[in-house]
Amino acid sequence: MLIVVALGLPAAVPIAALPTAASAAPAAGAVPALGSVIPAPVEVRPVAGADFRLGPLTVIRTQPGSAAARAVGDQLARALRPATGYPLPVLPAAPRVLPTISLLLGAGEAQLGDEGYRLSVDRRSITIRANKPAGLFAGTQTLRQLLPQEIESRTPVRRSWSVAGGSIVDHPRFAYRGSMLDVARHFHTPDEIRAYIDEISRFKINHLHLHLSDDQGWRIQIDSWPRLTTVGGGPGTGVDGTGPGYLTKADYRDLVRYAAARHITIVPEIDMPGHVNAAQVAYPELTCDGVAPPPRTDTAVGYSSLCIGSETTYRFVEDVIRELAALTPGPYLHIGGDEAHATTDADYLTFQQRVLPLVAKYGKTAYGWNEITQSPASANAVAQFWDTATTNPTVVAAAARGTKVVMSPANKAYLDQKYDRNTPLGLSWAGYIEVRTAYDWDPATHLTGLPASAVLGVEAPLWSETLRSLDDIEFMAFPRLPAIAELGWSPASTHDWESFRARLAAYGPRWTARGVDFYPSPQIDWS
Ligand code: TNX
């Protein structure tokens, strides 16, 4: 973060000079310093004596004529009303005498891009300007963190509500900042998925990848193959038989809308040609011998494969891709492709050469785990790098042909790995991942020989073999998800562990207030 001290000094203070945990974690009641937000903003210019005080007369003014700006204003008002108890009307114009929070489009600043914003705070007003509604939304997430932590209260708190004066200019480093939720190993309900969306949208995550099918279960309604969900999502499905359920198309459309209102794009994944046991239980014709395998509720991987030589396979795959593409306004459709150990290498290539182009046929960009880069047809695709090694010549060669890469190295970004050996949930095959491990790496340089220009962004996957409840999801995601979010959003020049851990310490009480069951890492001096 570039801190330009507004005292007439030309000093640009690097983020390392921000106060650290000992001094920065605000006590209950303190006004957060401008810029003490996650992810770290690009540029912060505090101005002394220019704090804005939110009061009972404050109005929220949104760009006249823009329903999308109005929607962001309404969301901000809904976020701020419970704790303040103020009415915070949302209006297209506001009398000059009233303290105003303005959300305005047409910033006219190319550097802000589609998701960036400029936030200015003085004694009379707060103004967020952006080129697009997504930028306004991002700016309001910053503003929420700049209000005292009591703003998270669901009931009115009597106190003053000040925001530190000055200005912030902010825009993302990477276009793709994601998290993945595995709803196949254990189904998570739409309410739980919405709660997760709420939490990740606060950190400017803009994609939610849903892992919708695996050996243990199939979780999305497909009309042309109805037994996928009636059998594959039915009783007894999921790890230990304890994760049944599926999303109807109506559920899924609702989730897409809910996420879009928070400027998050849902990325659906159907995993193939491996990880298909649940589909084969429902439809034995998807095996080569036509015999249904037994349902599986264990956590082994790599034993199932679609029948690569069978036309039924491609009828199935095309039906699924067509129906999924029709449900998906976003650009990406994820076709898995990982751990296909029961598929021969030749069959794997045959499959991908046929299936990757099918995604394009239905108007979507194919997205798959990094194994898809073995196929020349992956040149127009996005590959999700999940390996623990930092070299992968196959991925680097594909990038040279045009493949874009989302970085999810399992030993850094996997939210299902244990924090340490005492973590009650999670797996540890990729190693223990404490907060600092999740934070201290660079998506642009992590994979040897991969040019930064090939990196589309970063994603933190949360596999659910050991998870049951929303509490479990929260315990594994937080506080590591904000670390990954910062890697995705903030400029590399702001990267600083001491600053991050101080901001995280200050954030903890907000999770507590919202009832989010985060892991109280001993690496953080929680305030
Ligand atoms: C590997 S990483 C998998 C998943 C497991 C996960 C558990 C990858 C693409 N596949 O099938 O759920 O490890 O950590």
C-alpha cells in the first residue's frame, strides 16, 4: 500500500511501515486507520482532521438513473442500519446540507478498470466513484471495514460512527479471485452457500467455483438424466453417507442471482472423466461393462472413469454441458479433469480433445484442473494449477499456447488442509497450512517459467471430505481465505506479513460479532 502522508511531505510510506499488530489492532471503539482493510488497497492518503461522522441525518446518494448503483446503495444501507439505528435513506439526489455517502459512476479513470474505485472521505461526505457497479460494490466493502468494528452488531449500538479522512485509490491485481466449495463430498444447502458468499464478497472475491459432482454424490439437477440427482444426490450419498442433497435448477438460478448481486460469478464444475462413481451408480451405461458400481462413501480418489470409447459417454457429457451452460451466465464452465488415474493417458487425451471443444460449442470458456493442459485442445481453456511442486513443464508449455492459469497450489491455497497437526478437521496430504503459509507466496512467480501474463488469478478451494456444517466451512476458510483474497487483489508491492497480521487481528472481532467460527491462529495477536 502506498501511504502518502498529507502533510506536504512527498513521503510515500511502504506498507511495511504501517503500524504492526502491537499498535494497530484497534480496541473496541477505535476508528480504524484509513487503509487498514483486507485486502490492502493500492494507494492510501490519510488527511488529518477530515474524519466523516455518520449520523442520524446521513443519506446515501446513488448515481441517478443507475439501478445497479442504487442496488449497491441499498445493500450498503442494509449493512449499516442495524448497528447504527439510523434510517440512511437511499436517494438519487441529496440536499447539500446533509452528510452524504455518494456512490457515483463515471469515474473516468482508466486505471480503476471494471472493479476499482476511488474513495474520498472528508468532514461533510464520503464519495465512492467507479467506472462500473462492481467497483462501487468493492468500495462499499472497504467502507464497511473503515467503520468501527461495532458496525457488525445486529442491534443498535450507541457510539459515534466515524470514518478516517483522506482518500483511497484501489483496483485489483488479478481479474480472477476465487474460492471453491465442494458440495459433492458433503452437500451444503443454498442457505449455507449464501452465507459463504456473504463472507467472501467482503474480501472482494469475485468467483465462487462449485464442485458439483464427484464419486460420492451428484448435486445439480440435469433434466435429461434425472437419476443423477434422485439417486446421486439421494439418501446415503456423501462421505460416510452423511451428505445427501442436491441443488434444483431453481436453487441454482437463485444462487447465481444472489452471487451476482454481490458481484460474484458462479463457476459450475462437473468433474470428469474421473470422479464419476455417483453418475455411474445412477446410470450403469456410463461404465464400459454396463454394470453399476457400488455407491462409494469413502474418500479414495482415482478409481472411476467414464467409458472413453462409448458414444453414450459423449451424449451424456454434451447433455450435461448444454444444461449447465444454459444455467450459467458467467464465462466459465469447469470440467474437472483431475486425478483420472483409472483412465489411460491415451483415453484421457481422446476425451479432452472431444470434450474441451464442447464447452466452446455452448458458448463457454472451458476450465479444468491442470491435468487438462496435457491436451492440445486446452489452448483456449483456463487451467487450475493445484500441484504442490513449483515446476510443471506441461502447464508452462500450455501457457505458451495460450492457456490461462488460475493458481491454487495445494500446499498454499487449499482451505481443506489442516492448519497444524492438532486441527480437528481437514486433510494434510499437501502439508499443514498456517495463515502465514497461505499468505507468503506470489501467484505471479510461484510456478517456475510461467509468465505473469499467463496468470489469470488465484483461487482457494475448500474440499469437504471432513466438513459437515457451515461452522466447519468457516473454521477452515477463515482466516486463510482473506490471505488468498489479498494475494489476488492487492499489488505485490503491498505484500507484508506484519501488516497483514495486524489487519487480520483487527478483523477478528468482526467475525466474532457475526458468529463466524474462524480459527484463532496463534500466529495472530487477536485483539
Ligand atoms: C485432491 S486436488 C483432489 C480432490 C480432493 C482433495 C482433497 C484435486 C484437483 N483433487 O479430489 O478432494 O485433493 O484435498
